[in-house]
Amino acid sequence: MYKTKGRAVSLHAAFLGKAFPVRNAPRPRKEPPVAAAETGDALKLRLILSASQLVQEGYPLVLLDERAAGGGPYSDYAFTKDEYAEVSERSPLFGVDCEMCMTTAGKNELTRVCVVNEQLEVVYHSLVMPENRIVDYLTRYSGITKEMLEGVTTTLR
């Protein structure tokens, strides 16, 4: 445990506090605490990568100090909020699935994105036309066919 702003936090929390503007939200007092084991919500926190795992897996970590100084590879990164609440068992959980194809650029490019919530309800789904010409739809993995993308105008730009 480390001390930051007068309170003890884990190394993980201390690192993320430097990487992202995270606000430690007070726990709601009106509701009695729900046993995570009863709801299965404890799994949510175990699914989140730790700061060291994020680094190990090559995720881009935007450091606030680096952004403020105008340097680094993510100096133009834009946060969607001024401050983020700490993740808890009650935080919403979403799953993202992307399907890719091989293009003339010699790389995989996006052809479909789908987002589901905890109840497995689709909250977003879109077919996407890659920037470059498709040379392999990777149908055996993605299920995407040439016919499915006919008339699709959505792109990443």
C-alpha cells in the first residue's frame, strides 16, 4: 500500500491515478452493501487488467503529466470527461467484439463492431467498410461475406 493525498491506496490505484483523472467515489450509504459473491459482480473487478498488465500487453497509457507537458506519443489524446469515477462492483460492464478482414494494405481492418451490456443485449452494432480494398474477408473466422458489406457506407473516418 502507498499513501497518496493522505490515504492508503494500492500500487495499481496509485499508478492509474497518475495515468487517468480518477475520482475515488464514496460508496453509497443508502443501500446496504451487496455481497459480490451473491451477485457475481466480483467477477467484474477480476476481469479488469491491472496497470502492470496493461503495460505488459502494450496498451497505450496516457499519463496526465506527459499530456500536460505536450510531449509523448499521446499528447493529443482527448479524455471524454474531466474526471472518472473509480470502477466498482456496481459499474456497468460492456463487451466489445470486432471482426476484421485482410486488405491490400497487408493488414487487418475492421469490418464489424458490436457492443453488448451485462444482459447480453446489443447496445451498438455496425458493419464497417475498410479504407483499403478487401482481399480476404476471413469469413471462416468472422462470418463476414462480400454480400454483407455491399452498400455499407460506414467507415472509421
